[in-house]
Amino acid sequence: DAMVIQNPRYQVTQFGKPVTLSCSQTLNHNVMYWYQQKSSQAPKLLFHYYDKDFNNEADTPDNFQSRRPNTSFCFLDIRSPGLGDAAMYLCATSRGIGGVDGYTFGSGTRLTVV
Amino acid sequence: EDQVTQSPEALRLQEGESSSLNCSYTVSGLRGLFWYRQDPGKGPEFLFTLYSAGEEKEKERLKATLTKKESFLHITAPKPEDSATYLCAVQADGGAQKLVFGQGTRLTINP
């Protein structure tokens, strides 16, 4: 089945130690998104790629970076994780920027910072 | 700024007890309104897209409706497996057309 896969499901990292989360998709969607979701809160868009074009949200901290080496893969890099960065990180894809078919989400990576 | 507010934050029902979840939104021009289901520790699962006031969509025990200011997700005769958080999101016409989510309604169905 075509899907969005996030690895790892759970990630524990030390305060200040760089961490990378990965996302892959078999849907051949040209848009990929990264959302941050804290407990009982709305998912918050960090950035998205339209093909190779990177689009950062204005309030996304500089501590968060992303890479998309090809259509199938996208990475979220957190350069110096703080305790406030503990959250569920969701990767999503859509066909075209409008995404009127809805986004397809992965199962998420739960990040713990110790 | 586009905004989505969902109510109630949490809802507990008995099996078979029908109810509705509310999603109020403000958006410059609505391209689409989306409903998602999210189980604990998982990513959101797409349910419906609504495009214009008066539109309705159904899937099993769920029916979504849309007006110019809000959407309702009606749950008829729910079962315990309907327990989840239900997220509403809007997409504005023009601009980046990104999805803006509400905080969700956590629904619990007791057997």
C-alpha cells in the first residue's frame, strides 16, 4: 500500500544533541510537510517542500531545519533540542499545493528530550 | 489570520448515544474544510473534505456538514471504536493554501 513512513516511532535525545527524524513516501506526492504537535494541541506547520522548493513558516525557530534529497524522502533536523521541543513530529504529503484530496500523514515520531 | 476553534475539548458518551462536534472557523476565503481522526500515538487519518456551505458527507456513523462559519461532525449511535481525537482543519483560497488545524475534540465512547 502506498503510504507515508516515519522513522523512528520514538526518539530520545539529550538536551542540545542534534537529532534527525526521517520521512519517506511511496505516493509520489510532490509536496511534503512537517508538523509539530504538542500534547492536546493543534498540529503546527513548521515548513513544507513543494518539489525542491523549501518554504519556512515565519515563526519556525532557526533550530529546525529540513532536507529533501529526492521526491521520496524528507528529513527534519533539530540542531540543539531543548526541553520545549519535546513533541510528536508529523510528516504529511499532498498532491499539489492545494491538497484538496487531504494530506496523508505518517504515524509520527514522538521526541523526548532528556 | 486563519483560525479554527473546536468544541467541546473533550466529550464522553455512552455507546449508542448520538452527538455532534463543532468546528468554528475564520478564513479569508475557504478552499476546503477537512476532518481527520487521530488515535493516540498515531498520525491523523483523513475522513472528509467539504468545499461549500450546505455540503454534507457521510461515512459509516459519521456525517459532516458545513455552513459559512462552522462545520459539525455528527456521530450517530457511536461504538467504543469511534473513540479518538477528531481534528478539523481549514485551507484558505489563495496564498500558501496550507492546512490550519484546530486543537481537536477528544471523544470517548463508553461501552
